[in-house]
Amino acid sequence: MIRVLFVCMGNICRSPMAEAVFADMVAKAGLSNEIEVDSVGIGSWHVGEPAHRGTLAILKQNNIPYNGRARQIAKADIERSDYVLAMDRETLSGIWRLGAGGNAEIGLFLRYAQARGTVDMDEVPDPYYDNTFDRAYSLITRGCEALLDHIRREHALA
């Protein structure tokens, strides 16, 4: 099983959106038995809360289900993951401060889409403050497409 973990600050906006979008793509590709998807936040501010209403609205608009609850990252999350993907540099620093372990590929989420040429930035701006959930969704969708292609190539999945 390939384990993908998306990480943002509070696990209510970007990382649950990425989790839902990626899980939907994985399911549509028939790879749910091969790839496991989860999300967490660096901080504990929103633990136990549902995703932000803006995240839920854009997911619903695109017919992507999500009913997860926010949780804070633990070192065990990193150790059991194959991919630990941060939405921005601040989050990535938080992951490294927690202490990387295992064999996880740790880095910025958009690097796959950036390498593919479908985005020209390496961070997903946080829509929590400016309500740009449509922009986040667009970047996350392109990031998930590139990530799925990368995982398929790296792990020889059909």
C-alpha cells in the first residue's frame, strides 16, 4: 500500500481539499486498493472540526465527497507514509521540526505539477484568510493530477 499524507497548517482548508481531490482521482483510476490517502495539520487549533465551509463548498460543487475531521500530525504519520506533502514552506518546516523518519518522500506538494509545467508556483496559498477556495482547488487539482502520474510511474501502477 502506498500512503500519501497531505499537510497544511490547521487541516481544515488545503490538506483536506487535497485529500478529497486525490482520493477521488485514485478511486476513479481504480487504485483505491493500492493508494491510501490522509491529511493532517501542523497545529492543533482545529482538531476534531470538519473542513472549512469554503473547502466543503468547492468540493460539493465538484461532486467530491469529504467528511473527515481535522487532526494534528504525529511523528508516526510521517513514519508510516510514503509521501508527506506540505502545502507551503512554513508547513514543510513544521514537518522537518517534528523529525522526519522512515523512508517518506517529504517536500512541497506542488513540486510535481511545477516539474510538469502545469503550475508556476511551489506553494498553495492559504484560502482561510482571503476566501480564494476556487484558486486553491485549481492548484490542488493540477497538483493531484501530477502526483498521481508520478506515483503511477514510480510504482508501475496501471
